[in-house]
Amino acid sequence: MRTDWLVRGIMYGALACGVAAKAAAQEPAHPASHNMPADVRGILAGAVRNADATTAAGVAVVAANANTTARFTAVTDAQGRYVFAALPVGTYDITVEAAGLTLFRRTGVDVAADRSVDVSIALNPLGASQLGDTERQTLFERIATLEQRINDLESSAVLSEPETRVRRIEVYVDENGNVHDEPAQGATPRVTYQRERVYRRQTINEKLTQALDDAASRSVRVGVDAAIATQVARQTRGDAGEAGGHAYQLASADLFFTAGLAQNTLFFADIVGLSGAPPDAEIRSMTLLNGYTARLVRQNELNLREAWLRTELFSQRLALTAGRLDLTNYFDQNALANDESTQFISDALVNNQMLGLAVNGTGLAAEYDAKTGFRLKFGLQQSNTDATNLSNSMYTLSEVGYTFTPFALPEGTYRGWFRTDNTAPDLRRAAGVSADQKLTAIVGLFGRYGTQEVDGGDRDTFYAAGVGFQSGLIFSPQDTWGVGYAQVARASGPNEKLAEGYYNFHLTDKLRLSLHLQHVLEGPGAGNRFGYLLPGVRLQAAF
């Protein structure tokens, strides 16, 4: 008897568990809301119909709580009905999104405790234009997915490429000439070499990179840097000169050739042609008012300005350059005042006037970069192209530089240099310093100082200073501008004071336009005190 009651209890318990499980499977899963008391839950239900009033089965209806961002989903049955049986009390946004149909969205649906809210939903098909936009968007998403898969394949897929390698091995040969791989009695060790077939594993991405690098190293790349500068002279002091009211223009074009000859080895050549009349032909200033004038050798003719080889050794810490050089291009490389193509047009603000090298010639330059901010440079060059030997026309230049962040400021670079030149009867020496220091990511200061020996034990001096802005504060974030001042004082008496401001407009990645305003004053001893104001414009293209 007791056994019958026990069997019946087990059967009733199993039946009750099955019914509970079936009810749980049919009810939408809202575990968080079902665990809440009944007085903080409500019901949201309704029907979903198509535009032709037919029922929409299998459509997902999403209810998102506007305050907690909790999301609940219910799927319509065969009659198009959906039910959220136990939603937490609150305000909900109801959305239905399906392929080929317009997005249904209703906001501000309030669900109250122990209340039922009915929201009927009507779905409308997309119009022709909307359907086309949707198909295009779907196509773009598929393309993006394929691109990502290709990128993943390039990075992860492995190729096994066969190679033949020669390997050094040690064998043991006995008195009968038999060869053993392991030591044997009476056998003597011998060293031999054996070829073996191996498979080197590389990803597709590595193979593509290697192929592109190999192609680039075998090709000659060509670059062009062209500029045209127009200036107008207005006399501000002194007796009337021939330059007053005259306009000047100088056009320059540099054709660059570069080729990789070996790993970390580069060939470079620069062919330059100039044409026009700069203001320096009529304004007898101590420094060049147009920095391009220094390149002018012969009008309307091409000139090989530089041609050299450069190689980097010892993990690219030591760089050697040899060939036809302009040695001053590789020294005193001030970040804010170093290029007459994109920065100041006055030579006094892009070069230290005490460097004293006027021509290009055969030379050698070496640079050691410790990769800690510390750099050493040394160079020598022929300073007189008419000299019959290098010993009587030797120009040397040495520099030490250090890049660091002083006083919690951004990065700054400080340099000191020393040069000698034996072109004159006596060895002439000069020294100078140069610095560029960022104050912020946009604003930076620069300065130069130099002094050189002259006859009689006296010295000429030069200094320049200014401020540069690496980001445009007026028009475009990619514009640059700056203001600078330079002064030259000769031991013989003449002196020059020059100020310039420029604004460089970034038109495109390959085209820039800059406006310039220069004022130069020549002091006593120059033969005539005079001053000129020179507004100008420069158009520069590089590609």
C-alpha cells in the first residue's frame, strides 16, 4: 500500500514538472521582469499587420526602456499577435525593423503596474528609392566584410615556399671510409656541407610587402619642386635708388631623382633650372632678399646641383653621404626657419650667414645618431671649383646637436657648429649656434647666432630670431606662418637689419601659396644708407 502511494507521488510530481516546463517554454523570456513583484509589472501587447491588412508572423518587436536602456523582444505568432507579459513599469520605445519594410518606431509608450497597453503596428513596404538605398547599403556592408576578410587572410594565411639551403654538418668516417652520423669506434670527425630542401613559412601580407619593397628598390622615383616668387620694392629710406617701384620675379624648378641601390643605400640627384630677375640684382643688400638667388648659376639653363650616394650602417646609427654636395643643407637644420620654399623667403632667416659656403662641390658628410636625441655631424667639401686640388680648397663643418624636452616644454633641438675654410691665404674659422623650441604643439621659437674671423683679427657677427606657427590660426588648420628678424654686423662697419613675416596657405596637398612682407635697412658703411619694403607672393608645387 505504501509502495502504491509512493509510485503515485512520483508520477504526479513528474507530470507537474512537465507542465511547468511547457509553460516556461511558451512564455517570452524576461527573467529579470518575472522575478519582480506583480505590483511593478505591466503588460504590453498588440497585433502586427502588413499594409494589405494580412497578419505578419515571425516579426520581432523590440521594447526598449527609455530610462534604463533595458531591451525586451517578443516574436509575433501565426495570427500576428505579440505579448510582453511582464514588463517593468516605465516608458518604452517600440521598434520593428524587417528587410524590405520601413522602420516602425513609436516612443513614449507608458507601461503601468497591473495594466495592459495595446499597441497595434502597421508595416509598410519600402518605396523604390528607399529600397535602392537599402540594397546599396547592404552591398557596401558586404564589400566592407569582404575587405576585412581579405585583410585577415593577408595577415594570417601562411605560405610554404621551398628553398634550398646549405647546412654545415659533422660526420664520422671510419678506416673503411664508411660515414656515420654518430661517433663510432675508430672513426674520426669530419666537417662537411649538405644541401637540404626546406620550406620557409610566410604570410601573404609579408610576401606582398617584400614584393613591393623589392620593386621599389629597383625603380627610380622622380619628384618635382617648382616655385615662382614675385616681389615689389618700395624704398623707405635713403637717396632714390634704381630699385624703387620695380617688380621682380624668379621661377625655380627642381627635378629630383632617387633610387634604392641596396638595403639602406640611396642615390639622389637634383637638377635645377632658374629664370627671372630677383631683387638682389638692384638692391645691394648684404644678404639675399630671395633665397632662390643662391641657386642661380646661369639664366634659363639646367644645373646639376647635387648628386650623391647615402648609406646607413650599424642599425642606421651612422649615415655616410658622398658626391656633389651643398654641405650647408645638412647642417643647422632649424625646424622653423630652414626652407625658402615653404617658410621665409629671405636667406638671412633660413641660413646662418656665417656658414660662408657659396658653391656646391665634391664632398663627404657623416652623421652619427645615438637614437637618444644626441647627434654628431662632420663634413668636408671643395669650396673653390677653380682650385687645382682639394687640399687648397678645403671647407670643413662640424656640428653637435641634442633634442630633448627642457623645463616640461615640448620637444626642442639645440645645435652648435664650427667650420674652417682654407680658400683664403689664411685659415678662416667660424662658429655658431642654432635652436628651435616648441612652446606648444602649435607655437615655436627659433634662433641663430654666428661669428667668423676676418682680416686684422676682427670678427663679423650675425643673429636671427623669430616665432613660427605650425597650425593656421586664421584660415586653415594646415596653414603655417611666422615672423622673424635678422641682423648682420661686419667688422668693417656696414650692418644690415631685416624683418619678415609670411603666411603660407595650404591649397592642396601638393600646392601652397604664401604671402610675404620684408623690410631691409642697410646701415652706415654700406656706401649708402637705404631701406626697402618688399611685399611678395610665392606659389610652390611639390609632387
